Amino acid sequence: MNIGNVSLNIFYHHRNKEGLAKPYTQEYVLRGKNGEPLPYKVRIQPALIEQDNGEFMAFFPTKSEEIIEEVLKKIFTEQNLGIHDAGNSESWVKFSYSMINKELRKNKCSRTHQQIKHSLEVMSKCILTVFEEGEEIYSNPIINNYIKFLPPSRATSALRISELPCRLPGTKNHHSA
């Protein structure tokens, strides 16, 4: 997701007593090719995730989700488990929770399968909307088209596939079409 200067670590405090939250909006200014200011706004709609008690709670992306996203990119590039369709500007990656955790352990980091599942659910249900000069130019979940292939009994090794995030204006991932 890597959305530049938008701080993602403050969202927990935006929940109300029922565990719900309104979208968070942050404005910023980038410089165009000739140095002209280009106003942008990012709106993040929290993921509403059902809890064990049947109630829904709002979750915004945090550093945990950013780490999982980076691991998915690494699996895509280094393990050659991705598909890139340049014509449609789409990239897809195949992965399992075990593959994610293996990559995390290489960097002296780990997550339980439940934590990985939660991060993927947050990223697939959280809506990111970008506005350029007041006009909406992008709106989608952080990871799009998250698909699970095998039954829950094989959850840790089951292959999944997801479309990787697009590159957003003003981020280090941005590219011009």
C-alpha cells in the first residue's frame, strides 16, 4: 500500500465504543514536473471484520499489513509465483500462510496463521480512495480479488491468489501509464 506520508499507526484510537470507525482522510501536496503544487487526498475506509461474538469491529491497516504486503511482493518476484499482465496493469501472486511465515522468519519476524489471515482480511476489506485536485482517481481495496482455493481444514498450506496493489500517485511505487 505504501501511501507515502500517510500515518497508518494512529487508527486504533479512531474506533467508537462499539468498535466501529469512520473513514480517515489525510491531505498532502506533491510537486508536479515543473514544481507546481498538486493537491492529493487519501481516504481510508476501515475493514469491518466479524468477531467471534458475531459483532463487527473496524480495523485500519497498520505496520503489520504493510509487512505482509511487502512479503507478498517478495514472493511474487523472488519465488516466481506471480503473473504480470502489463496490458491491463495487473499483477497477481500465489501464496499460502506458510509461505508468508517462512519469508517473515527469514527476517527474524513471524506471525501466527491467525494474524496473517487477519492482516489479509484487513487489506482485502479496507477501501483506499485517492483524490487528485479534488477528483477521485482511484478506489479499491488494498489487495484486490483475494481468492482462497482449498477448504479451511488445510488453511495453512492452502494456496491463495491476490491481485497486488496498484501504484498510487505520489508514492515510491508510482509509475506513469
